[in-house]
Amino acid sequence: MFKRINNLFTEHPSSLNESYSEHFLCAFIYGIRIVFTGFACLIHSVFPFLFKTVASDLANEIVNDVNSRKQTTLLKQKPKVVNYI
């Protein structure tokens, strides 16, 4: 039972070669940044001269960071060995 519950929290992070805490921290920081960017967008909707590129800048940063993390994950993965007979 404990193992099944533990897998719920660790399966996805381990698929990225991350611990639960590493994945939590990264996702939490993304979330906080997205919330603050949302507030900047709300302010921008009233005052269009403020925060002109905040949302697109953050989106690009997150996409680049996620792609970089994926590349790191691919490099860390053990190569699959295929035995031909």
C-alpha cells in the first residue's frame, strides 16, 4: 500500500531523473512565477504601457528551461543495451 502511494509521488519525477524534492521545487517556482506574471498581465490590461513583455518573456524562459531539463534528462539516461544473437 505504501509503495503504491509513494509511486504516485515519485514516478513522474524519477522519469525525469529528479527526486521528488527537486521536481517539487522546480514546479513550485514555476507556479509562483506564473501567478505573479498573471498579476502583471491584469495590471497590463488596465495600463497597457506597463509590463508589455512580461508574459511572453516568462513563457519563453519556462519553455527554454523545460527543454534544457529534458536534454539533461536524456544525457543522464543509461543507454539501452541491445544484445543481438
